[in-house]
Amino acid sequence: MSEPPASAFDFSRREEAAAATPVLALAALSCFAANSLLCRLALGSGSIGAGAYSAVRLISGAVVLLPVALSRRRASGGARLPGNGASAAMLFLYAVPFSYAYRTLTAGTGALILFAAVQATMLGAAILGGERPRPRQWFGLLLALAGLAYLVRPGLAAPSPAGAALMTLAGAAWGVYSLRGRGSADPLADTAGNFLRVALPALIIGGGAMSLGEGLASPRGIGLAIASGVIASGAGYAIWYAALRGLTATRAAAVQLTVPVLAAAGGVAFLGERVTPRLLAASAAILGGVALAVAARGRARAAAPSPSRAAGP
């Protein structure tokens, strides 16, 4: 019996990849939501300080990604470590404020502010880069900003202003990191190299924070931080890159909008957090507005879609 032509195998592989994409995407997005839950669980219980949590998370992520970086470095003749200093700085500027913000924010509120800032940064960069938003895009952006303003306005149900500001900074840094990564030929290797670059600064931050009054971390807190670094960050990013092969840029941006919903649901189920009417209304405005802006932007680029290389937090 003759073998099927190569094109038949290619078609079969494409079908298998398409079928796996939703499963991979759901697993990756669950990892991103788990980052919020693990951080809130560790800091809320007082089992570890924010500085130590950031350090353990980044260092454990560097350890799990070390084989990837070393293998790519050997493949390139050992010329240089993958990644670059500027992207590593953005990774650090995301991870440390992220941890400190969750000292006062709930899992769902933190994830909502984070992803609103990520998407606003990326869409803002597109506008500054010469894109001309359509009316639907402007409406979506204004709706999202109004939702964020409503969420953080003063009142009994408002999140901590300092926590909201730190999470906004974290989201902006991650947005820049993602934009820088879109042009990477090997984003997983570059992420591994960037994690290795921030390991030493993370160690300094963690040690300094403990010496300045955070106290020693408990085994439980360290375990939660390691789970965040190894599973939710290191493995989560690897799964996300696999999922991106079957997602357009627009779909990749849109599906990330489910992370705040997953984080809020996890906060209710595992942390006993309450879903307030303010959070529900702000979620609808922010997620709906960003979805409108992203969808309109995607239609404007429908003639030449390209896979996104942006990682998620």
C-alpha cells in the first residue's frame, strides 16, 4: 500500500494543532489567573513578604527555564544569552510591583487592573506607532477607561489607591515587555534569558526587603512562590507560546480578557473573596471596551493577520 502524500500529513498536523489550541489556551490562561491567586494567597496569609515572594517567583522561574536558555545558547555557538537587558528590566518592573500590589488588592480586582493596563499600553503603542483608531475603537477605549475610573474612584468599595497604582505600573511594564517580544524569533528562549537576567536583582530585592522588616518567609509562602514561578509562570508561558501557533493576534489579545474573570472566580472559590456590584460593573465596562477596541483593530488588519508573540502574566 502506498503512503499518503506529504500534503495529507501536513493537513492532519494542522487539524491536530487546531484541535489542541483551545485546550492549550485554556491551560495557559488558567496559569495566568493562578499567578494572581497564588500571590494573593501567600501575601494575604502573611506567610511571606512581597519582596521575598517576587524573588522566589523570579528565581524559580529562571531555574525551570534555565535548560531552554542553555540549549539555545549552545545552538547559537555560545555567543550570547537569549533575551536582552531592556526586556528583562520590564519583566522585573512587572513582577515586583505585581507582588506589592497584591498586599491590598483582591485577586479579581488586581487581575482586572493588570489586564486593563496591559491592553491600554499595547493599544496606546499602536496608536503612537501610526495606527488611526476607528470610532468603534475610540468608543471601546473610552468605555474601558471609564470602567477603570469607576473601579478606583474613592468610596467604601474602592481598591487601595497605592495597590491600584502599583498594579497599573505592573500592567504597563508587562505591556511593553509583550510588545518587545512580538518581534522575537524565539520568544520562549528570550523569556528564559530574561528570567535569568533578573534572578540576581530579584535576590537583592528579596534579601533587602527581609532585612528591612518583612521578616523570614515560611515554608508555605516559599512553596506558593515556587508554584507561581515554576508552574504558573515558567510552564504557563511555554503552554501559551504553543497555543499562540493557532491564534491570530486579535484572538490572542481577546482571550486574555478572560483572565480577570477566572481570577475573580478563583478568589471567590478558594480565598473567600466577595464579588461586589462595583467590581461587576467595572469588569463589564473594561472587558467590553477593550474587546471592542481589539476587535475593531483586528478587522482593520484582517487583510494581513499575524500570530502574536506576546506572553501573558
